[in-house]
Amino acid sequence: CIRICQHERNFVPGKSIIENIINCIDKSYKSIFILSPNFVQSEWCHYELYFAHHKLYTENNDNLILILLEPIPHYLIPSKYYKLK
């Protein structure tokens, strides 16, 4: 069974966006990210990926799945993303 966290449905009103992102990632068994040019240009997506990446290292498990939707031009990829290889 796959459950997806959607901000319209799962974010708690009154909590900050960051708090909601962290809460959803903490409750997730796995985090799946669909990487695209739009994704790598979004600051909110950077936060989501950062917190999921942090969970990966603090819990020392394989809970992060990255899917490359389409080729991303190198000039769009933030340098911190290269650490995720």
C-alpha cells in the first residue's frame, strides 16, 4: 500500500511549512522524489530532499528513492545534489 503526503490534504493548518515537511518525512517509511528541472529549481523541494536525506543518515537505513524523470541540464543542478549520488 502506498500513501502519499500531499500538502493540500496532509499539512496541518497553523504549523509552518517546514514543520509540516519534517512531520510528513518523519512519518514516512520511504520518501520518493521525482527529479526534474522544476524540482531542482524549487527551494521547497530542496528542503524536502534535505530533510529526507538527513533522515537517511541519522536512521542509517535505505528510505530514500530518487527517480530521474528527465535529463536535467548540469547548470540547473545545485552543487549539493552531487553528494546524493
